[in-house]
Amino acid sequence: MLDKIKRDKWKHFLVGVAMGAIFEAFLLWLLPAYLYIGSAIILIIIIVISYGFELTSLIIKKGHYDILDAVAGAVGGVAGMAIVLLIR
């Protein structure tokens, strides 16, 4: 099943993992007492960034618009956030 996922989606997923891990680590350093609220804010930021890149490609007609790329980035962001929270 995993080999049926296109290479492009894996790139978006891996970028999302990095984005989620970096944002979550920064948040834990900046606001360690507000874990749940901060994580929700980071999740919203990741979704906005992931969809924002797709929306930009639709508006400026460069690249291709695919909502599943944004979904893959958001899922990767959640995975990156979880990795940081598990190793903290």
C-alpha cells in the first residue's frame, strides 16, 4: 500500500514532518507551560502553510494545485509534532 503513494506526496509529507518538528520544538522552548494551546496553534499554522502553498500555485499558475499535497504536508506536520512530544 505504501508503494502506491506517489513520490510527490512523500516529499510533502517529509517537509511537513520537518516543519512540525521545528515548530513544536520552538514552541516547547518558548512556552513550555502551554502545551495543548500551543500545539493547537502550531497545527493551525501547519495547515495554513501547507494549504497556502497549494493556493499560491493555483493563483500564480506555477506548479500544480493538488489538495492532497496539502493533506500530506499537514499529516507530516502532525507526525513531526508527535515525534518531538515523544522524545521530550
